[in-house]
Amino acid sequence: MINLKINNNPVTVREGSTILEAAQKLGLKIPTLCHIKLDCFHVEHRSGSCRICVVEVAGRPNLAPACCTPVAEGMEVLTNSLRAIKARRTILELLLSNHPTDCLICAKNRECRLQELAHEFNIDRVKFQGMQSKFDVDCANPAICRDLNKCILCRRCETACNVIQTVGVLSGVNRGFNVAVAPENFKPLSETACVFCGQCAQACPVGALTEIGYREDIWKALDDPKKTVIVQTAPAVRVAIGEEFGMEPGSISTGKLVAALRRLGFAKVFDTDWSADLTIMEEGTELMKRLETGENLPILTSCCPGWVNFMEYQFPDLLNLPSTAKSPQQMFGAIAKSYYAEKLGIDPADLIVVSVMPCLAKKYEAGREEFSNNGVPDVDYVLSTRELGAMIKEAGILFELLPDENYDSPLGESTGAAVIFGASGGVLEAALRTIAAKLEGEEKATIEFCAIRGLEGVKEATVTIAGQELKAAVVSGLGNARKLLEKIRRKEATYHAIEIMACPGGCINGGGQPYYHGNTSILEARKDALYRADTKLPIRKSHLNPSIVKIYEEFLGEPNSEKAHHLLHTKYCPRIIHE
């Protein structure tokens, strides 16, 4: 343990701690901009590049960045000296001198850390006038907009892309005034191996990385009398949307979410949980067939489009392993544009399917060529949780005062197995519930598989079902996925089933969720809320969903049938990086 003084207050911290951590233990606030620490993922970005956190250390001639300066025995630190405060203000003013001042129309307005610091320091004018960066804005993809003119070189996005996700698209390019954090040769993201997971956008403290928005398109569709506009909402949205309206993290806002969407004008409000149950029927049946034959094991879940993109770019030699089942979003779209359109008696081209997703990769997924029929996409538009929050505010709806309402039928009935899809481990647990019931009987089958729950990056478990041992792994975060897949490639690890989610912790931490600014207790609250929602539902196994049973009887035949394969399955192809 190390003893030191901060602002003349004694404090004891573990060896290796930083001045910032010691100050936080005393309840002292040191401003930060580039620093971010994600405790439950064991990740910390503390490059000291912005220097906003500088403090005065006795005996040292220069100010020290608190976020990356280790404590030492007997150290004396001043966090609030005039010298430190003036230095921070000057650094902030220099950052603002090369930053656009279009805050009112910036996608990060009121969520921008630079804006927040300018307010805290009471900066009301740009003191230094000089030449500003002139980079082209890259919005040539369906998911992420990159505006390097707003980049402050904190490099948090680089840590997200290279350290957490190991995708390796973003790095420092050029030197001097032309330096930027960007893909090689400033390529558009669409010409790189970017998987569009959106973790860079979650990490960015300013408006340099934001999502491509579709609010205006949806407003126009809702106002078009020739179109029938329906909406589906993903599991993780219901435990995060409330944060946009000041509700506590982990608030289960399902009923208010449905009510708000009706008031926005959607003809029907459906639940992606319904198609999550459908996914389990298809993916679970596929797993059981592979277990019987012993071929193409381990099966890899394919619900996450960011993970699928990563697989196509980074592990094309293992593309025989992912399940061929589409994601719940795309299954819903395929059923809506066939079964549901037929029930309504309308042309699929006149049925607009909108998804509300926690994920930016879902925007990319909806635009993939294979997910359309005769030029009509299965899913027309994808909104993030944040975008939906903005639409509700725009419409003047008081979300927290809305009554709880239920989803519409027939694509709105779901089970507890479906709602846990939003947390890491949920997809595999849902599949195990159904497999156990089919092999052991409804009464004897286990319904709780707690060993594969939690925010840990890699979880392993051996589950015994009907006397057969099934080795399973649950992985979240693409860096963890890479390590596991490399072991499989080298035949150093053997499993029967693996669930992989691109975002650490799963969809609760998707790139389109409300910004949590490194406070991972918010992710814990969202996760716990999903499992609470699961236990409160009367049916907790996908195969017992009466609406799912009905669609097989009326339309699909049986899981993995020819018709089911045509509508609900796909294939993946190796992708190459543009030269």
C-alpha cells in the first residue's frame, strides 16, 4: 500500500494506482477527457494524450497527467492549484480553437464531454483563432458517420477498435497538424474490415463518431397514407430506453415503450422477442442435428451481425461453423414481408418494417443484399435506442407518464427465453432450455443455466442433458472471440456450442444504447433487469410460445423445413478488404 497526500489530505491506495484513482478515493474530482476505465471488462485507456487532468506534484518541475501517473510513497499532490487550473483551461481553449462550434446541430449535443468541460470551466468564447482541420466527412455506409474535424485525438476509439475488439481499423495517421485517428490512407469505413459494432461511437467523447440516422425517413413513412408502417423492438431496448428520460438504469420500460411507439403513429407494435423465440426453434433444431451427426461442431450463434462481419473478414476458414439461422431482426422482417403481409392482403413493398435496436451493426445488417426479396428489403429502417428516444422527445411525448400497454399480436407474444437474448449468455441459455425440455421432458428439464450468465468476457460450462455432456462457451467482445476462435482453429479447444456477441456484455452494451460514459454499473443494472423480466413471464421456453407453435402449423411446417430454410436461414461468405 502507498501513502500520499492530495490537497493536504492523507490517502492510502494500492501500489500501481494512479493519482486519479487516489483522488477519487478521497471524493475529489479531476476533469478527464481521454481517460476511460471499464472495470468489469478489465480495460482502461489512460494515454494522457489530452492533458486535461494535469496536477501539481511537489518536487516535479512539470505538471503530471493524473490518469497515467502512478502514486509514490510520500507523494504530495495539488489538484486545485492555480497553476493546474490555468493549464487545464489553456489546454481546453486550445482544443476548442480547432473544433467546430456547431454544437446545436451536432449529434453529440448535450452528450459531448468537451462541451461539458467548456461549461464547467465557464468558457464562453473561442480565445485562440487559427487554422482548423479540413477533413472529408465519411458517411458512406449504413451505420457509422465519421467526422474527423471533430476528433480531439483522445484515441479512445482506437482502444475500443484495436484493444477491446481487435478489429484493427483505426490508428494514428500522419503527423503534425494533419494527424488524425482514422483507417489506413483515410479510407472510408465501408472499404475496411470495420464490423460496424459501434463500440468506437460509444467510446468517442465528442461528435467525431456517431450513428447514421433514419429519423427523417421514418417520419416521412409514418406520414405516407400508402404505407403500413410497423415496428419491432429488441430485448435490450426495454431496459435502456428509460435512461433517455431520466429513469434509473435497469428500469423495465416495456409497456411505456409500446405506448410511446403507438403514439408516434406506428400501425402495429411488435416484439423482436417473438422472432428470438423463432430463432431458438431454428437454431436449436440445427444444434441438435449437428450433435447427432458430430459434424460442423462447435455451432456458433449467428444472432449478432457485428460478430458475423468479424467472422467473414477474420476467420473465413471457419464459416462452416456459424448457424445458418438469420438474426431475430431479419427473421422478423422475413415473416412480416411474407406471412404478415399476406394476412393483411397488402404488397410487401407497401409494408414498412422499422426495427429499434441497441446495435449499430443492425443498420448495416438490414442493408445486406441477401436480406431482400426482389429488391424489397426485409427490414427497411433501423433506429438505435438513442434515436428512438430523440423521436419520442421530438413528438412531445412524456415517456415516464405513459400507461403500460401490450404488444400487438401475432408477432408480439414472447417468452422469458427471448428477453434474455439482450445479455451475454442469453441466446445459448434460451437454446439449452428448449433442448433440455425436448430431450428430458418439460417437468425434469433445467430452466436456469446461471454458469453462462454475467458480464465476464469468456464463460465456460459443461451441461449434462439426458446423460450427454455438452461443452459450451459464451464470449462477448471480439477480442475475446478472436482468442477462442484461434484456439479452435489450432484444435486446442473443443466445444459443442458457442455464443458470441460483438459488444462486451452483449446487446445491453450495444453501440446504439444510451451513452453510459464508462460507468459499467449501468450495464450490470440493464443485465439484471433482463433476468428479472424473464422470471416474471408466464412462459420461459421458446418452444412453448403459442404464437410460434401456430406459425409452424399455419405457414412454416416445422423447424428447418424447406420453407423455413428459404425464409429464415442464410449463408455467409468470405469478405476481403478493398485495396
